[in-house]
Amino acid sequence: MSYLNRFFSARAMKTLLILCCIGLLVAAIWFLGSFFGFGNSRPLQSVESRVIVVLLLALCLVGYWLRWPLFIMVTAALCVLVWVFGPFLLLGEGRPLESVSVRLTIIEILIIGAFFYGFWLLLLALKDNPALLDKFTRNKKPSEEIDVSEASLVISRSVDYVNKKNTNLTFFQRVILARKSHDLLPWFMVLGTQGAGKTSAILGSGQEFPLSEQLNQIGKPAQKTRSCECWFANDAVYIDTAGKYVSEPETNLAEWGAMLKTLKKHRPIKALNGAIVTFSAADVLGRNQAELFELAATLRARIDDLRQTLGVRFPVYVLVTKLDQLTGFTEYFKILTEQERGQVWGVAFPYGDTKTASVSELHDQIKEELLLLENRIERDMIVRQQEEYDNRDRKEMYALPQDFHLLSERVAEVVHNIAFASRYDDPQNYTLLRGIYLSSSHQPLDFSILNNQSIIRTWSNYVEKKSPKAIASIAARSEDRDFLINDVSYGRQYFLKQLFKDVFVKDQDLARHNMANESKYRLQRFLGHTFCILLALLLLNGFYNSYRYNSDYLDAVDRNVTSLGSTVNSFISSPTDSILPRLLTLSRYLPVYRSLDVLNPQLEWRYGLYTGGKVFEESDSLYQFFLQRILLPQIEHQVTLALQNAIDNGKSEQIYHQLKVYLQVYGRAEFDKQYIITSITRLWDSASMLQPYEERQVFVTHLKNLLDSPEWRRYGQNMDEGLVKSARALLEREDQASRLYKLIKDSVMQDVPADLTLSTMAKSRRGELFSPIDDNGVTVIPGFFTHAGYYNVFKKKMELSLATLEREDSWVLGKTPKNLSDTSFSADNNVLVNPVQNQVLAYYLDEYALYWTDFLSNIRIKLQDSDDAGVAAHIYMLRTLSAQDSPLVNLVTRAVSETTLVGKEENSLLDNINNKGQVLNAMSKINLAHAAMERKLLQERVDNRFAPLREFVTGNATSGATQQSRSGADLDKLMGSLSEQYTLFVIYGDAIMNGNAVELSSSAQQLGTESQIWPEPFPNLIPPLLESAWKRLHAESVLRSNEGIEEALGKVCRKTLQGRYPFADSRRDVKITDFENFFASDGLVDEYFKTNLANKVDVSSHPWRYKDGAADSEVALDMFEKATEIRHQFFHGEGGRSLSLVFDISVPYLDPAITQLNMNFDGKQVNYAHWPVLPVSVMWPASRSTSKVTLNATPRIAANESAMMFTGPWALFRWMDNASDIETTDSGESRLIFDLDSRRAKIDISGLTYNDRPVLELLKNFRCVGDY
């Protein structure tokens, strides 16, 4: 239970929980760390990072266990954090800790900071304890050194001697299996006072000592032990310590401690199996009470030293020696036989009992047990008295019980003080005392112990006037004894043999191991065994997997070889181009197997079994054979065919390129690997021969592998000399300068600056303002044809590589540079120049000027085509163009800069040089002449062609004026005019927004017309913008006019006319006054039209339109057009200001059943009774107050159906609407048909039609302006 109590103690459980947490954390980091991260970052994905974090946890655990300062662990954690997680720290768009040097610098700073912090803590500690570092100083006062080597040497030699017996075990048994010898000897330490008879007890124990020097000392007086001595018996090893460690502890503690440390070093697990505490009867009886306590304390301290230093729990045996010093001991026990003398005489106690006795109980228990021995002596005393014949012996033995009683009390007291349990140490849970044993190793007759408490000694001391402090005194014996008979002191040993043999030796298993060291060694053995097992498993697994992998690999290679063999047979039987790619691929990938890196295999493929290297060598030779014997002839055939086709087509560029490739393939020219690969790949692609290879890169890889071989033309064919001569003959027809220019142009395309776009030239930050007119034309300027392209690319390339290209051209054409040297330079103004270089430059400048001419003529303003843009977009465009940082100015200024290739510093290269012939050497003359010729070509072929634009922008047409002030230049005038137009359009726009009438100026059209004679690109920029802006502004004006119509007339129309009769089928009628106010002459509609629209509208067209053809005008003008038609039809009185209609009524047909038909129109009576049809003229309305129209037929059949009556301002039209049908006569007039009680009457009305339609429809088709 004590083990369980210790295990479940608070401290043990806390430690266990910490270990478990650390273990779980380590497992989580190792197995789950690779999945931990944020975003796409996985800091613990690598094994290195996880190992570092695990080591950090181990360091923290060790620091916690050893109570290291916290800043050490914090510093280590910060260093790990910087190293492992630092590369994944993202600040903005960069990772500042990704560099290893940066992280190392930060870690160094952390370590240095921790060092200084620790140094500061050390200074604070030294302030509190100045002697803290005294043991590290060399100037300290030397202390007296005590020689402790003798005791340590004895222990180490003894251990080495004993361990020789383990040599019968093999290294594997001792180290790997950790076996121990079955005859391991127990070790006992004997310690006690000086002269206690420790050595005599060991020699008299009856043990067998095989060493001759130790065996020789048995039966002889024991020598004094200097420090310690080991006695090697067959059953045990006894460490006989000197009595000075108990009698003189102050001066011998260092030697004692060194001996214990040596013992622990050599026997770390179970240093001792027991401790034998020895003191003689005289040591107990001859001391006073204080001395007894001192003796007990010293012995207890030595036992505590053993237990604390060795870490072993062992039984303690108390051996009281020299009992023969008690009066009567020898006489009492002399009758015992040798076997009886070897028995055990003493008291044994249970060892390891958890129910330890209390302090008083232990003392009483010892006394009770010793009392039993005393009683046994008392009980047998009478028998011994009767058996003894010598009176002196009987008298001596009679005092034995009393002396033994006195010894028992003192022994009980001393042993109790040595072995009682302590609440402050481990022995509180178990008993140390195993037993108290009494013995006598020899019986010298020279002295004995006198009991001062006996009656005889009391009177004797009184007579002799002695007052002894001890209860017993040692006195010399009388010399009148017969030593020849009685002195056998070294031949008799009482109570020792069975004590050593049956008690000490057999109790060897009672001692407990040093659990800390035992656990450490077990852990070491476990780790060692685990490592060996894992290593063995790793090797076995490695050999097994390597064998399996290589076997599978060879099987796969065998299958690949089989497949390759069948492909080769197919190719031999039918050599087609579609089989070759598969043949090359199979031979190339013959050694390839899954993810295996053939040249650098992983560890699991090795272990001495890897065969991929040899397979790769053989397969590569086979692959090269196929490349050189099959692919190379195809390449030669294709380049020959391509050269022949180029000759047939007659294109010099194609011929030159194919001839160059042809010569390199056949090894008759300078070898350019990348050029050959690119050319052949392009050739294969054009011939549709890449399809069998599936991917372009596959064929390129085959080509690289072929050309990488030093002997790639080993099986090559001979070149066709006739074909080459034909190609060269065609090439020589073309100017050499043209060929060289094309070569230079092709060679610099990867180095040219970025293409020059409109947005780049305009530097527009608010969107693109310019766009090309024709997307198929020149929309961008290639970087090759820019100012930077000329000076930084073309000029440098021409100067540096022209000689190289001429040499290339020479070997392509089969010539040598020597042939060309005679014509490379010609005399011009007494200065040598290169005519080829000038011709190449001329070709470039002509194309340069052509690009810029087409580009500038293809630029326009990017106008907003959407109607939603309105005038604001054009005003914004004008404001942008006329602003301080105008895109238009940037555009044309950049154009001038790019088309001015002659700089100011090049105007006169030779003008400022005096005495040219004496100062300049020939090379300087050539350079200056070339510069002068270059300036001349730049001026004539580029700068002069764009002089009008340069003059317009800078005010100066000469080259080098691009950086001059533009004061007085036409561009400044243009910008001022655009600024004025911007101001006018802003004013117009504000007026239109406020609803005011605007009279647009014609200055915009005049400026647009004037710009037509300006240099490009102005004719395509200014007129379209101004024209579009003017149209937009006019459209806005019209739109605002329409909104004014809505505001002025739309609301009135909807309020007075809309939804009322006769404009709609409704019971509500339009008032005549409202009708007249709206439609009459000088009414609302007529007045508004005359005031606002008369001069803007084309009334001759139908429908009416604005004179400028503005969009969305028909809807608004339709109301005015229809209002004019209504005014012409309905307003004939008072100069068109009042409603008046004049029409004729006639009855062409009347049902015979009707005798008379009567009609009344505002008092105008019209009757008809089957007489001749005569029209009757009627004017309506006859009255301004009311209107009434009636119709009745006689005879009446039904009053409701034979008569009609309509009243109201529009009674006439309601009467017309009540007709059952309306027909159109041949003359285009309206004929109303009425059914009067099933009797029909037809009434013709003339004068109420408009365009062959009833005027009523004119009213019903009228819509207010907001209803469209």
C-alpha cells in the first residue's frame, strides 16, 4: 500500500500529468502537425520543423524538472518560433522572415538579449550573496585536502574483483539481454566503534574466504582497519569499515562520503544488502548517558548517510560483540558444544512492516525481547551451578544475569535511538531494524566488566572512595588463572556462524533496489533494445523492400523491353513516321518506372540491390542508336525537302533560313543547338509531323537528346552540293543589306522595349481617350520602331553584331570574309564608311517612318456613342484635352519625340574640331564619318518627314527642338481654342440645364474645318470631337425644349382635355372654352410654337422634324402638328380664335316606313319627307351657351327608339357617335346610318372630314405630349 500511496500522492500525480500532457502534445505535433496551418501555409509539414518543436518541448520539460529560469525556455521558444513559423509570416505582400540570414540574425539578437538578461540576474544574485562564485575563483584559500583515495580504491578494486565472475556471460547476454550472473553475491557493510570487534566478528563468522591472504588471518588477532576492507566470502562480501567513521566522525566525513560515492558508482542499483551496526558490551556499559546518546546519534547519522547516498532501503542488524567481557559469560556458556556455539542468540524483528511501532512501543518491544533472554539465563542458572564443579566459575557465573540485565537496558536504549521511526523521512513507513544479536568472537582473559551497581562493587567503591560515572567499569583480571587450560580465546566463537549464514546471507533479498538508477538503467536498456530492434527491422524492411522494388522494377523493364521489341518489329516490317515516336519514347523511357529517379534513387531502392544504373546505361545507348539511325535521317530528309520547297517558292527569307538550317544539320556550318532545335521543330510543325508525338515538348526533348551527343552525326549522310548552289544563287540576287536587316530584326525581337500604345503616349489616368480608326491598321508602335528601340536595341545590335551577321551571311553563301573585305568600305569625302551598314540603316528608317505615318493617321477620339452620355461626356472630353496635363499634348509631344531621331548634340560632329588630320587617327575618322552619315540618314528619312508635326507642336521644324518652349506654336493656339470651346460648351450646357433658350455658336464648326489642313493626327482628332459635341449640345437643347413643352402644355392638356369627350369615350365633356384656349389661333399651343419652335422646326416635312434632324423630336412635335390640323378644321370663326364648323346635311335614303325625318342642330331645323335630296348647310355651334341636337322619325312606333336628343357642348359629335354605322361615300364624305325602330335612315354629312376621315377621329387620335 505504501507504493500506491506514493504513486497517488499530489506530487507524483502532478508529475505524471505533466509527462502525459507533454507526451500527448508531442504525439499531436508529430502526427497532426503536418495538417496544422493557416491558409495554404503548413509550418509543421516538414520533419525538420516537427523535430525542432519536439526538442523544444523536451527542453521545457527538462527546464521544469530542473527548475531552470523561465527566460531560458522563453528564449528557446522565441527562437523556434522565428525559425519554424517566421518564413510564413506575411506583411503586406512580402515575407520579411523568409530569408535564412534574416532569421539567423533575429535568433542571434534573441540569444544575446537572453545572455545579457541572465548576466543581469547574476549581478542581482551576487548583490545578495557575494560568496556565490567563490567556488569558481582560483584565488580562494586552499583547504586542507583529505586523502580519500584509499577507501575509494578498496571499493573499486573489490567491485572489479567480484565482477570478474560475470565474464562467463557473453557480450550479447550482458549488454543486449542484460542478464546477470545467478551467483551474484550480497554486500554487507559492517560499521561500528573502534575496537568493537568488527573484523574479529567477520573472521569468526565461519564464512569461507577463498582468498589466501584473508584465509590466513582466521584464528589470529585482527589487524586494525585503516579505512575499509572488503572480505570476500563464498556467500557474501563484507565491507569492514574503520571505527573512526563512528568514533571520530568530524575528521573523517569526507573519506566516508567518498567511500559511499565510490560504492554507489560501482554498485548503483543495489549497493548494499544490509548494514551491520556493531558495538561491544563495554561500549554500552562503559559510557554515561550523554555518551550513549552521542553514540546512538552517530550510528544513526551513518545509517542515514548510507540510505541517502546509496538510495537503497536495507535492513539494519545490531550486533553486540564482546559479551565475554560480562562477568560469568565464559563460565556460563563454556559447556556448549561447537554446534551450539554457532547458533543465533538474539532478537529478530519483522522487516518492512508498514505498521511501524511508535517510539515508546519500539523501546518496550526491545526490552521485552531482551528480557526473555535474561529470564532464560535466570532459569538455567541453578542447573549450571549444579553442573559446575569449580567454585570460582560458579561464583563468576552467578553475576551474569545481573550484568546481562544491565546490558539489556543500555542496548535497548541505544538501539531505540538508532532505529526509531521519523515523521520527516522515509523510514516512517517501514522499520529499519531487523534484529539485535549478541556474540563473542574470542575471549581474552586480560580484562572484564565490573558492575558498579552491584552490592559488592558499591561497598568496594565506597571503601576505595571511588565514584564512577558509568554503571560499569573495565578492570583487569587476576593473573592467577591457568592459561594453559583456560586460554582458548581464538578457538571459540559464540553465536556467529548461523547468524551470518542463516540470517545475514539469507536476508539478502530484503534490501530494495535504488529505484531511480534501476529505472534509468531499465530505460536505457529499453531504449537500446528498442533502437536495436528498430534498426534490425529497418534493415530487414529495407532489404526486403529493396529486393521487392528492384524485382518489380526488373519485371517492368522486361515488359518494356517486350513492348519495345514488338514495336521494333512493327517498324522494321512497315517503317512509318507514326511508329517512330512510340519507338523513341519506349527506348527513352525503358528504365523509367513510376516515380523512381533512376539516377538518384531513394533509400528504399538501395541497400546494395539497385540495378537501375546499369539498365539506364544500356537503354540510353539503345535510345541514342534509334535517334542517330532513324530520327537523324528523317531530319536530313525534311531539311532537304524544306530547302527545295523554299527554292521553288523563291522567297529569299525562307531560302536563307532553310539553307542555314540545312548547313548546320549536315555539319557544314557553325553549330547553334538552340537555333537547330527551334527551326526543326517549326519545320515539323508546318509539315504536320508533330501529331504522332502528341506534344511539342516530346519532340523537342528528342532533338535535345540527339544533339547533346558528341557523335550525333556518326551515321549522317552527305550534303547535296547542287541544292546548296541553287539556294545560294537565288540568295545572291537579293541585296546583302536587306538580308542583314532582316536578320538583325529577327535577332532583337526578344530585347525590344514594350510596344508603344495610345494610352502610354497620352499618359491618360482617367481611361482611354484615344482609339484606332481601323482596328486592322497600325494600332500600336512596335518597340523596335521607337526612339529607345533605335538607340538601345537596333543601333547597338547593328554595331555589335553586324560583323558577326556578315560572317554568318558569308558562310551561308559559301564565301569568306576575305572576299568581302575589298568591298566593305568605300571612299566618301575622303573618309572611309561602311556602305552595307548605311543600307541596313536606311531599310530600318524607311520602315520606321512608315509605321509612324500609318499610326498617326489611324488615331481618333474615343467618343461616347451611347445616348446616355449626353453633352457632359463631350464637355469632360474637352476639359481633359484642354487641361494642363492634356493627353492630347502628351500624345503629340511623344509622337514628336519618337519621330525626332537626331539629337542636338549630333548637329555638328566635325564642326568644332580644328586641325582634324593631326588630331584624329584613322579609327576616329571612321567613327566620326559614320556618325555624320547616320545623322544624314536620320534627318532625311525620318525627321524631315515629320517636320510639319514637329513645327506644329514645338514651333520649330528642325531636329532637336522637341525640348524647346512651345511659345507661339500652333499647338498652344489649338489648346487655347479648345479651352474656349470648353468654356462655351459649359455655358451652353448650364443654360440648357436651367431651361433657357440657347443660340449655338458656329466657332466649333469653324475650328473643325480649319484643323483639316493640320498635320496628322489632328484632322482625325479635333473635327469629330467638336462636331459630335455640337450635335450633342443641340440634342440636349431639343431635349430641354421637349421638357419645356411637357411643363408648359402637357399638364394643361392632361388637365383639361385628356380623358374627356370628344378625345376619349367619356361622359365628361371638354369645355368649349378650354378647347378654344388650347387649340385656337394664338392659343396655348400656337403661341408656344411661335415663340419657341417656329424657327427650329421644319413644318414642310411629315411628320414635323427639327431642322438639324435631332433625334427624339417626332414625339414632341407630333402634338403641335395634330394641334395645327385641329385648328385648321375646327376654328373658322373670328380669325381662327373660336370653334366653328360648317357642314351640309342631306338624306340620300329614308326607309319607306318613315314618312318624315326631322333633325334640329342648335335651332337649325332640317326636315326630309321623301322629296328630292337637297343638302342643307348647318353651322355649329350656333350658340355659345349650350348645344342641342335632335333626331326623330314619324310616325313614331316607340318613343324611345324613334327619336334621339343630345345635349352638351359636343352634342353634334355624340349624335354622330350614336349612329349604328358610318360609311364613306364615293366623294369621301361620311354617311351616318341610324336604325329608328328597325327603320333605317342614311344621312350624308359633308364638311366634317379630314383626309377622308371623320374629324372626330382627328380628335380621338390626339395625345397630350406626356402620353406618347
